[in-house]
Amino acid sequence: AAPTRAGHSPDCNSDEDAAVRKPDLSKARACAQDRSMRFIYGLALTLLLLAPSFAQTKFVTPAPGSAMRKAVLDALRVPVEKELGQAVVFKVDVLRVQGDWAFVRGVPQRPDGGAIDYTRTPYQEVRELGAFDDNFSALLRKDDGKWVVVVHSIGATDVAWEPWSDEYKAPKTIFG
């Protein structure tokens, strides 16, 4: 067999003396194996380079009772309770987490499951005018391992979160 440099495969493109010698089947096998390995390494490298972009396009929905869901909702509970002046729990319609971002929307409720009493809140007047829906939406970001509310909305009659992706550079996929 022809000598090869360390780490290099035989010269698969060389047809030196091809007219006078019989085909070297071991060289042909080695060349085929070399091409296969180069393809596999190239494919693996491509997948490794693309993996972060694939990971960034997927969101997860934390299961009820999970630590992640609890952490997101507990972070949101602080400003919502302060704004409403009463204890709240959330009936969650959507909760999506992607990387360090979370989007949640649903209906705020009293801890006993009853409706929020808006009479002593800043929303009473708009409720009386019919310009209030009993809902909430929020965008949170994980900062230093803790979820922090970036922006939230209570009672919006439109799609309050529509500009949040562009405004806060959050991934569009979490908004649905």
C-alpha cells in the first residue's frame, strides 16, 4: 500500500498508473470509508452548530405543580396582588417558557376560586364603562436565576402583548 501521512487517508483521487495496474480494492474501500467518515463528521458538525438555533425556537409549558410554573406565577403574583390590593391565584390559560423568557395569560381569581373584587381597584371605573375584560397577561425574564416581571397587563380588551416581542426582544414563539 502507498505510504500515507499521519492522520490522512490514502490519495483517493490519484489514478497514477491506473492503466497498468489492477484496481486496488483495499484502497477503494479505504477511500469509500474516508468519504463516509467525512460526511458523518460534517453532518455532526452542522447539527452541533445548528442545535442552539433549534433549541431557541422551542418553548415549554411547565406542568401544574412544577417548580418552574410555581416560580413564574409567584413572581407575577407580587405586582398583581399589590395592584389589586388583595390575594390572588391565577387560572392559567397559556404559560410558555423559552430560555430566560416566560409569557403567561389567564384570569386572576381569589384564593377560594371566586372572582376578584374590583370595586376597590384602579379598574372599577373602566369596568363600569365596559372597557375591561377579566384577564391578565405578563412577560417575565429570568435574571440571576429569578423570574422578574418585565411587563404585565390586567383587564386588557385588546391583545396587550402584541408589541412585547419587538419592544422587549422576547422570542415571538412564546406569544403563540
